[in-house]
Amino acid sequence: MKKLSTIFAALAILLTNIMCVVVTYNCTVLRWAPGNSAPWYVGLLFGIPFTIGIIACSVVAYIAKKRGE
């Protein structure tokens, strides 16, 4: 169970970094590309699925750690 906990904790950290890159890229594209009909902060909506995944991975890591003890 300790190995499973470590894998999901690392996955949560990896998802955090990927989320930052994706949201930054989408906000930048929406802000500086000509002719967009959406405001730049719509790019922040791309962070919602990542946030759900990060929370799920953290919960699984926590539960696996507690069961491993």
C-alpha cells in the first residue's frame, strides 16, 4: 500500500504542474490572439478537471497510506 500511496502522491504533483502549463497557455492564447470572442479568463476553466483529478489522487494516496500502516 505504501507504493500505491507514493504513486498517487507523485501523480497529484505531476497533475499540478501540468495544470499550470495548460491554464497559462490557454489564458495567453485567449488574451493575445486577435478575433477571440471569449475573454481571457475563460482559460481558467481548463483547470477544473485537473483540480478534480488532483483531489481524487490526494484522497486515494491518503487512504492507501492509512491502510498501509
